[in-house]
Amino acid sequence: MELTPSQRTLILTAQRQEITSHHIYRKIAEQQKHHPENREVLYRIAEDEIKHYNWLKRLTQTDVSPIRSQIVLFSLISKTLGPTFAIKLLEKNEERAQVEYGEFAALPQITDIMADEERHEQELIAMISEERLNYMGSVVLGLNDALVELTGALAGLTFALQNPQLIALTGSITGIAAAFSMAASEYLSTKSEENGKKAIKASWYTGVAYIFTVMCLIMPFLLLDNVYLSLSLTLSAAALIIAGFNYYYAVVKDEKFGARFTEMILLSFGVAALSFGVGWALRHFMGIEV
């Protein structure tokens, strides 16, 4: 059939995305050595993508190369942040492709491609089997508690102590002790529940998330002499951790990013502001100079 220049450009773009997705799915499938059920579904979807590519190629009579940078990027994302996160991001690309295909619904077999893309989405959701996702609640517990508690503690200590090394020492002791306490609490909580999670792993995820957050928040006080600049960088680090984690959570759980991010940032920064005020009040009324 005769294509207009704009139609040809749009179909070539879709064609390139199909061949790119084919290679991405294959790369992620190759990484699933210990999850044969995931690997099988990913290979099947990869074959669907090459079928889409070949059909579009019959329309354009043109071969196109995959986007190598995307293949490398998604492969790296899968290795570092898990296949679920990588697949969900790729799924968003496919959702955009569905919109592009919608402009050509009158063309033969386009509706078949759109149906395939919809089936992909359902298969992707059903196929996910990633252990770390079973412990997202434990990670949320560790991150959230550390962010709320330690940003508040560091804000209060900043005005009360006025010494970056002393603030870092006090904050580290407080944070590490709280991490052990929170991990122990998660162990006992998980052990008493019948939810399929292992208590030791749950406590480990909680403790590691807590200690990671403590290290990020304490670091400015170890590197800088200005306590207020250190506090500003600590709050900035807290905001970045909240944004990064909530984006990851929103993608893998198909939830809205904005609401969770706003709630968590207001909670953490609200406690920090209150604690800063408490530190100022205690320093002022108790007349303690450090």
C-alpha cells in the first residue's frame, strides 16, 4: 500500500522500537538463569516483537537497526535494579507504541499488533517472580523510619550542638542503634505472621535500608564544617532518596508517584522542622553551649 511521508516516518519509528524491544527482552531473558518460567515468557514476547517488526518491514520495505544504547541501558537496569523495574519501564514504551499504532487502526493486522501489546502487559504482570519485591514492605519500613527519625534528630542536633563532628557521631550512634532495633522488630513481626516471608531476610532488608539511609544523611556532617550547609545537604539527600525510592516503587507496583512522594516528603521534613525547633528551644532555655 502507498504510504504518505508522515505515515512512513511513524511506521519506521515503530519498527525500530519493535526490533529494539525484541533484543531487550532477549537480553533480560538471558539474565533469568534461575527463573526458567520468567525466561520462557520473555523469549515468547521477544518472538512476538520480531513478528511485529517483520510485518512493519513489509509495509516500509526497509530494514532498520535497533537502538543499541537502549539495549545496553535496559540490560544494565535489569542487572542492577531488577528485571521487574526494567520490564515495567519497557512496558511504558510499549504503551506509547499502542498510541502510535492507534493512528493506523485501519491498516490490516494493526489491531492484531495492538492486541499482542495488550497481552504483553498482562503476561508481564503475571510473570514477575522476583524475591526482592516480596520484601518491599521491609525496605519501606527501614527507609521511612530512618528518614523520618534521623532527619528530625540531625535537625535538632544541628541547633543544639553546633559541632559537625559531634552531630555526626551522635547521629551515627542513634542511627545504627535504631537500625538494629528496627531490624529486630521486623524479625519478630515477620516471624509472628503467616505471609510467606522469611523473618531473617525481612530483618536484613529493613536493617540494610536503614543503615544505607543513615550513611547518606550523616555524610555531609563528616565532610563539611558548616553545620547549616551540612543540614541543607542532608535534607537534599533525604529528598533524593525519597524521590528515587518512590519512583522505583511506583514503577514496579503500578502506583502513582506524586501522592506517595508528597506524603513521605511532608512527613520527613515536617518532623525535621519540629525537631529543629525543639533543639533551638532546649539550647535556649537550658542555656547549654557546646
